[in-house]
Amino acid sequence: MKSLTLFLKTPTRVVIAVGLIILVVELLIMLLISAVTEGSSLNAWHFVDPILLTALVSPALYILIFRPMRNQQVELERQLVEWRRNEQLTALIGAIPDSVFLKDGEGRWLVTNEPAKQLFHLHDIPWQGKSDMELADLHPALRAVHEGCLASDEKAWQAGKLLVGEEIVAGEDGRRAIIEMRKVPLFGNEGQRKGLAIIGRDITARKQAEQTLRVSEERFKTMFVQAPLGIALIDSLAGHIYEVNPRFAEIAGRSMEELADIDWLQITHPDDVQADLENMALLNAGKINRFQMEKRYLHPDATVVWINMTIAALKVGDKARPHHLCMIQDITERKQTEALLKEQQTQIKLAAQVFAQGREGITISDARGNIVLANKSFAAISGYTEAELLGKNSRTLSSTRHSPGFYRAMWDSINTKDYWAGEIWDRRKDGTEYPAWLAISTMRDEQGQITHYLGSFSDLSDAKVAENRIQWLSYFDALTGLPNRVLLKDRTTHSINVVQRASAPLTMMLVGIDHFKRVTDTLGHHIGDELLVEVAKRLGNSVRAQDTVARLGGNEFVLVLPDTPAAGAAHLATELLWTMAQPYQLGGHELTLTASIGIARYPDNGSDFDALLKAVELALHRAQANGRDTFEFYSDDMYQQLLARDHMTKALRHAAALDQLQLLYQPLVDLQTGQISGLEALLRWHHPELGSVSPVQFIPLAEESGLIKGIGEWVLRRACSDIRAWLDKGIKVPPVAVNVSPLQFRDPDLIAQVKSAMSESQVDPLLIYLEVTEGALMDDVPRSEATLREFKSLGVKLSLDDFGTGYSSLSYLKRFPFDKVKIDQSFVRDITTNQSDAVIAKVIISMAHGLGLKVIAEGVETEAQCEMLRTHVCDEIQGYFFSKPISTQAIEELFAEGRQLPPHLLRLQKPQRTLLLVDDEPNILASLKRLFRRDGHVILTANSGAQGLELLSKQKVDLIISDQRMPGMTGVEFLRAAKALYPDTIRIVLSGYTELQSVTDAINEGAVYRFLTKPWEDEPLREHINKAFEYKELLEENRQLDIKIRTTNQELIAANRQLGDILQNKRHQIERDETSLAIAREALQHMPLPVIGVDDEGLIAFVNVAAEHRFADAGALLGVELAQALPTVDAAIAATAEGMPCELLIDDTRYLVKWNPMGLRSRSRGKIVTLIHTGPVA
């Protein structure tokens, strides 16, 4: 095979020449053979042909072989001379430490340097011009090397470019060297092979070093992977964990893949982060090289693992990025052991403390029962000193209350079961016996022999008293000493059995104190308790010895009266009502209260205790519903009403789901502009069987059953939905008031429900008014105030409903952040005829305006009521006078119509002269009417004082002229009543009869403005009346001016109040912002990522530790413009949007840079810039 390879590589002309020589030789041999075989002798002719043939072939051989070989020899000598002539190249090759040799296009060695000669052992042989095979013949030991060189030479020729490979050279001494061969083929202009330049570098040492390193790395990797410690490499600036061993992942409770995506802060327990950050900051700053600490890791399932962590700084080269080597050891078991030891030590200390200071008496006795140790408590219980107890046998402390058999059984249990516990009577030093709870346990040695007895004593003297007290409380009321429900039931059952055998009647009464809660709310619970004790005494003194008086709880008492018929029960109930109504002197207060009584009879209304009690409860409710301070006997229709209530409650439970509920809206009207200024959402229920159920019926049921919470939420969401629908139609919707029941107001979910309803419908909070009654606020005033202020923080408006019917406390009105006060309709209904109601309404309006609150009056049904409220400067009205509650469609039509109050009912209006003439003589009325009609007055007439008051209740009147002597009511009496109800009217008496005293009194009281006499003269009378009107108009102008001033003051007070709330909220916000800023600064300061804060002016306002370390070369950063200190960062954030990352190159390192507003978006104060390291430039 080698011969074939050599043949294939031999030049063509050599092959031809050799072939010719072989041919000549073969011919000569054939001639010789033929001569021999033919038997002829050789003659001269036999040699003629070969000689001729040789003569012919020789020139061919010379042309084919010798002349080319001669030419090659000449060319080779020329190349050698040329190489030797180029001394610089020769010197350069000689200076190269690597082996260098050049071959010609035929593979013959032309030039080598000394390392090459040493490598291939060329010093002692003529190597120049030799091929590798020829050199192999000279050095058989290197044959394999030279054959390899030939093969790689051919690969280089075939590749036509630089070829790098490794070849093993084994010397004669057997040393093997690994040579990195770099071969460059050289071609002529026509692509012929010109030469081969070869550089060989001995990489044996490097290969050995690499192998050593590889072995070392494998050994390190094995140690890293199999190490019992957790090991991790951490990027010190970015904080990323980029390499961990399995043990680290196991301790951290995460997979190795999970750890590659998180930083070390995410696995650290929150309580240990601060200490970690401080140590890492010192490490990054170069102040320490390593640190060790015990800390906790937090697993994803919240499992806590204690570790001992050592972190050291790693840095390769001056410019290398700093890294940390982290080694952790799981010390959870050690920590648990330490905690257990600490707990045991604590328990030992506690045991010692319990023994020394515990309330229970403790003794330790030896096997014979002699006390060897006793604590202070036992000494105190027994009456002995601790010294006196030592050595005393425990049997000497026994009492005489137990038999010997008791003690034998006790000691048998102790000695066999090692424990006994029970109640026992012992004797003190002074001889008195006392009950005690004794627990005795034995202590045995390793052989099981009893060595000591441990006794624990508790003095039961007080417990026995308490036990008796508890036993008593099981049957009696603690406050009044009366029987409670348990004993009442027992006595009632006993009484029923007695009267049943005697066929006698029995009566049960339930007495309830009316308005008891008002007493506790106004005077305190202690006064309420004193009142209940006094009521119990009065009831006990009012019945017989065989009767039972019991307290059920609260303000209700039950009387059980055996052998008492209906007539006797009614007589006793009447006496009890009188007794209860007598004044009570309690705590310096005199109270007058009433009671209501429900009565039921056995066996007519019930055959047992429960049935009778249910009957008297229904009867009591009827008595309370009928105005209180009365009694009612139970009747069957009460039960039917109860069934009806239950049926209605069940139906109400599903009303919303069955779409039976509806919201109507009643407009609120501004008395200053006459326009609709709001709406109140009012709930209606339409049942298919019950029909339209009045809110008066179903709202109390909803409150009692708790359904009001769900219904209230439905109302709130439906109102918000209707507002949204109106807004979508382009209707300018005024604020809508939604009622919040007391039970709903106390619901902790109410605020979330309001937020949710407004959010779902996208309704502005300014369009919502929440109406809350006084009673809903009084149960827990601080909590109510906090709830109202939270609603105000949402932007919702607040209205105090039914003001005047409850507490009506000015202090509460100042304390609660209401925007509006609503006068209850009970005061508005008779405001034109009842002086007290008019005064109350005026006081409420004045008080509310003084606090900067608007006032709305509900239940306005007549123009006179509206006029009265207008004169008292009320802000808004609501009622049937303007509109009844109507549907959403009707509200839309009302808005489209633009309905308003008539101008004469507005608070600021043009003067109009209205004159009321009151006289019982028709002729006088007709004359006066003709006289004053010429002046354009609006004239009303009445023939009596009563008729005049009726007109005043329906129509606004400026001036009244009344006769004095009229049937039923004199003029002075009529005008006095008119003054009380309508003080702004001008009142004149025109009479022919003079009652000097009554008229004088009326003038002095201000009831009469002028007294004029009949008959009159027209012009002077007209002049008097016109001057009176002018006086009235002057008063009206002053009043209008007063209205404007009061309105302005009201708006100013409201603005100041609102400003105060805003300033208070602002102060709280600033305090929260400052706290948040301090926390944020502290957190950002120790983040492993570079963080920079830039204010609105572009100045650097904050730099954390990581940023200072990263940009230390830029000098001091604080107070410097970002564009000047870090222009690349400034350009990056200027070109990107908020929160969008931008890739940035800083000092051959890639970062992702993003910015966010510093502070809230609504009032941002700069930018926070964060840089996230992504790696070096590839």
C-alpha cells in the first residue's frame, strides 16, 4: 500500500522512463530465452536488435529522465542559493522560537531553523532537498512522523489556505511531543504548487497544563456539586445568583433553574434584609473582604430555614466586575435545639418562679410524708411559716371531715396510680378547716421506689363562695335580684300545674319601660341600672306573695299571677301604669317615665310557659304601637298580624331578585334659583299578591330582619346605574341622595359597596349624597365620625336626615362632616299653624347656617309652607308642592320641561303688596276693597279671625287691617296669633270701638303696628296704608340684605370648613409622604441595582450606594446636572417613555435603563432612574 502511494506521487516522466528500461530488459531476456529454447548458439545478430533498440531508447531516456532531473537539480540549487542570499529572511526564521521549515512544491525540505532541526533530528543528516520519505529512510524511527507530515501537507494543498492541526512527534529517545502545525500553501500565477510554509509550535507543556486544569476543574466541579455546604456565585452589583450547587438549591427550597431567575433578596427573610444590605454595602465599598452572619431563608411555601452564611469578595483582574462567593450551612436543627434549650431553661425558671411565687401552694414530702420543701403560698394557706412546715408530717394537716376510708382510698390511688386529685378539707394552724383542691403525684427512683410526693394545693374558700354565687346567678338576675328566665319558667310551670288542678285562671304580664334607651343615652348606663332596680322594687311591692316578678333582660319584666281573672289583671295593670309613671329620684335627676303592658291568660292564650310568653310579647308590641302608657290583652288577630309580618318578610327576601323593587325620584328645589338642585331616591315595592306595599310597612321589617343591608346595596347600585343612564343621554344630573339605614351604616362593608357601585357605573362621587339619620350615629360616635370622614375622603356628600327628631346635638353637628341638614317633615307639616314648629324650623336653619351647612325641608305640600320656609331663609325644599316621587322617565320629562318654582316664592324676589282685610261687616269690607284697589294692591278679605288665619296659611300677606270687635275672636287676639305665626306681616286695627287696655297691651307687645278708628277719611287712610307698605318694604329690603349677608357668610363658613378639611388632609398627606419618602430612600439606598433620582430641574437629587460605586469615576454626583455627569443616561431617558426599558452601553457593559415618576403621577417631582446590568459587550 505504501509502494502504491509512493508510485502515485512519482512524476509522470519518471514513470515513463522506468517503463522503457523495463521494456528493454524484458526484450533482452526474451532473446536469451528464445536462443536457448531453439538450441541455436548466440551470434552477433542476437545482440544487434538490443543494441539498436538501446541506441534508439537511450535518447528517449535522456530526454525523459536525466535532463529533467538535471534541470530540477539546477533549480533546487538556484532556490537554495536564493534562500541563502536572503539573509534577513534567514535571520528572521532563525530568531523564531517555534519550528519553521519551508518545502517546495514537490515536498522537498528547503529551509529550517534550529528548533525544527532539533525536533526532526536533522543535525547529522543531509536534509536539504530531501522529501519526507527520504528523511524517513534516513530516520526510520521518525517514519510515522514524516508519513503524517505528508498526509497533513496534502490536506493543506487541498484546502488551499492556512491549515492548523496537531501532530505527535516521537524522538529516537522515545519522548513524544505534541506539535501545533500551521501550514500555508503557496501557489504560482497559474495555480501550480510553489511551496509550503510550516510553523510548528511545541504545545506539549500547554496540553499537559490544560489536562491538569481540566482534571482540577473536574475535581472542583465534583467538590462544588457534591459539597455538603451550599455554594453560590453572586453578581455583587446586580445581586443575581448565577451559579449554585445542588446543596444551595436544596437549602434555599428552590430548583437550580428557579434560582437563576431571582436575586438573593427574594429568598431572604424580610426581617434579615436590612442587616444583609448593610454588610453587602460594606463589602461592595471595599471596607471589608468578607462577612459571616446567621440569617433566614424563606421557602416559597413560607417555610423558614436558618443558615450560617459566609460571603467573600471575588475579583479577577483590576477591571473585572466584582462577584461574591457565598457559602451557606443549614443550621435550622441547631437553631431549633437552641430554641428548645432556651424554652426549657425558661420553663425551669418559670417552674422555680411558680414554686416560689405561684398562687397555688406546693409541698414536697419524703417517702414517709414529712415535708422537706414548701413554698410561700402553702405557708399562707396553712397559716404556718415555711420553717414550721419543714419536717412536719402532711397527715397532721388533715381535717376531721373525711373518714379513714376516704384517706385509705386516696393513698391507694397515689401508691398504685402515682396520682390523685380531688377536693379535700384541710386544717390551718389556727384549727379552722378550709376546702382545697389537692393534687398529689409520686416521684420514683430508677428502681421504681417512691422517693418523694409532690403536692399542689388551691384554697377553694373563695371558689366555694363564687360557686354559690354562680348557682344563685343561674336562677336570679344579678342587677335586680329578681328571678331570671330559667327560674321564671320553672315557677310558671309549677303555677300552671297548681291552677290546673284547681281549675283556676292564671295571668301573665310583660311590662316594658317606654323609651328606656333615651335614659341610658342621655344620663348614662349607671342611671339606667338604678332605674331598673327601682322599677323592680315597685313591681315587687305591687303584687302578692304567691305572685312571681322576674326580669327577662333589658327593660322588660314578667309577672306571673296565679288565680287572677281578666278583671283583676286589668285592675292591676292600671295600678302598675300609675305606679310606673310616678317620678324617680336617681343620681340627682328626677325622671318621669311610662310603661306599656302586654297581658295573656291561661289557658285561653297558651297552655305552657313558651306559648304564654309569646302571647304577652305580641300584646306588649300592640300596646307600644298604640301610643304606649297603656296595656293590651292578647287576641287572635295579633297572631294573624304576626303571620302576615312573617309572610311579608319572606316575600321581601326575594323582592330584588324577582324585580319587584323600584326606585322613584323626588326633586329637591333651590329656593334661591327656583331650579331643581337634587333628587332623592325613594324605594317602592310592588308585590303581585300584596300590591304596592308602603315603605312605612316594609322598611321596619327589613331593618328587623337584617334584609336592609342587601336592599340598601341594591338601592345604591340602582341609583348609580340610573345616574349613568341619564349622563349617557346628555342630561345634566343634579346630586342624588340615597338613604342609608342605621343597620346598613354600621355594616363594615358599606364603604366598599359605595366605592364599587360608583366604580361600576363610573359615577362622579360629587353626584352622590348619602343621607344618614341621627339615630344611626349615636351608637358609636367615634366610629361614626371615622366612617363619615372616610366617605368625605371619597368625595361623597353627606346629609343629616330627620334632624330635630332625635338628639339634635349642636356638638355632634359640629363634629360630623355633614354638608346638609334636613328638617323632618313633622316640623314642616304644621309650620304655618303651629308656633312651636315654626320656631324649631327657624332655629334649625339659623344653627345650620352658622355652621356653614345647607338646610333642606322635606314634606312641603303647600305654597304657604314654602313661603314660610322662604322667609326663614331655608335653602331647599322637597315635597308634593313641587313634585311627588316619580319614575326615571318622568324625571327626564321634568328636566326637559325645565320646571321651576314661581318667582314670588324665591328667596330674593321683587316686592309685591298684598293686603288682607278682616271685618265681620260685608259693607265695610266692600268699601275698603274699593278704596285700596286704586293703589294696585292684591286684596284678600275675611269675615272672621279664623278665616283670616286660614288665608294666611295659604297665601303670602304683607299687611293686615282688622276690625276689633268680631264674633269668636277679637281683632287684637287675631293679630296676636298672626304675629306669632307670621311675624313679618304689618298688623293694623281699624275699629269704631275702643277697648283701651287690650289695644294698648297689643301695641306694647308688638302685635299691632297702628290703631286707626272708624269712620275713616279715605285719603289719610290710604296715606297711612301706603306708609305702612313702605315700612314693610324697607323691612323686606333689610331682610333681603340680611339674606344675602347670611348666604355669603354661610358660603364662607362652608368654604372655610371645606378648606380646613383640605388642609387637614393635606397635612396628613404630607406626613404620609415624608414617611414614605424616608422609607423609600432607605430601601433604595441599599438596593443592589444603581438608582439615581433626578428632580424637575434635571439635577441629581439622590444616588444610592450601587450607583456611587458604579459611577465613581464620574466624581461627586449629588447636585450635578444629569446631562453633565452622565450624558448617555440623560439622553437615554429623554428618548424613552415612562417605564419603558432602553438598552444602553456604558464602559463596554450593557444596561437596561428605565425611569418612573418620583412621587405621585398627579404631582410628580422628578424621575427615578434604574439601571439593570445585562452583561458585557460580546
